[in-house]
Amino acid sequence: MLKDRNLRYRDLAEQLNVSETTIKRHLTGHGLSVAMLESLCAMAGIRLIDLAELAARRSESKAQAISVEQEQGLADAPFTAFIFMLLRYDWTPQAVQQEFGLDEPGLILHLRRLEKLRLLDLFPGNRVRLLTVRHPQWIPGGPLRRAVDDVMRRHFATMDFHDPQSVWQLETVKLSRGSIDELRSLIASLSQRMQELAANDRTLPAGETAWYSMLCTARLTDPRIFWAK
């Protein structure tokens, strides 16, 4: 709605007397107060209650789960699947194109694949509308999960734990079922926090950020593996 009124980050920042960085953070949901949201609604020409109803309708119209055919299509095109993930985390097609040095036909190729899989609608100017919720349900043990599992297994198996750029921590303890459930919740919270950090860092120059994969896992262990020969 703001784009339809030709309102840019700079325009919003000037009218609200805040920085462009603050506006970008607010428009990705970070630190957004009700008062600020009402101010943005006023500039977009819509009441807050109408915005809430519109958001609810759009959310309900989006797919909550991914089909086997869609998963297989993503598994067959890993880079396209990665781009789909970035789009779900509010990357624009233009930002993806710049990050990976894609030419226009290369970008459109991936967007067309996602459109053919009915995962997004593609509009002129490479604008997209996602047809799934941000965190759709994936098929347990499905084709995409198997493909990702295989890549991640090989990726972390070759990790250099002595590299100063590596971030890791090891704990070996005895836990109850209740504690395991709490650990799952903590890992989910950590994953969400990592996404928030990444969203904040997207305003930094490219040279100040680097790609990281984080694998949080806990498995049953016989502690004798640490000293057995």
C-alpha cells in the first residue's frame, strides 16, 4: 500500500522523524509499536483494524503446507529452493539477484520455476507474491528434507572446528524427557533469534556480513565414545 502511494523509506523517515534504518526495521516487524503502526497506516490511507482484517484474509488464502510435487520440484532445483527460502524471509528478487550476481534471465528462470510450482505469483518488474505462509509445513522425510539432510550431513562433516570463524559448543549431560522438550523450544527460539539478527544485518554493507549455516542438534550419546579407542 505504501508503494502504491509512491512512498519510499526516505519519505516515511522524514515524515515520522526517524532514520531510514529504523523504518526498514519496523517494516520487517522489528520494534514495531502499535503507535508506529498506526502512523504508518495513516500514511498508507488505511485504518489499523482494516489492515488487520486484510492481513488475516491474505494469511488464510496462503497455503499452510507444501505438496509432494512442490517439494520434489524444489529438491530437483536446490538453488531455486534456496531462493524460495530467502523470499519467505523478506528478501526481494532484486536483492537476491545482486547477492548472487545473477543476470536478468537467470533470476527470471528461478522465479518462473517457483511460479510453475504454484509457490508464488510473478508480476512485471520481477515483483512476487508468495502463495505460502512464511513457515509452511514440510513433509516429514519428504524429498526436500532428504535432499537438505544429505547436503547438511556432508557440509558439517567437513567443518574445521579449529577455524576461528567457526562457532560451536559441545555439552554432554543426562536429561529427562521434560528437559528434552524444553531444549527443543530453546533451539526453536535460537533459530528465530538468528533470523532476527540476519534481518537487522541486511542494512549493513555487503562486505561486513558473511553467510553462515547453523545446525542445532542433540542426540543420544554413550559418553564412552570420547575415550574409547
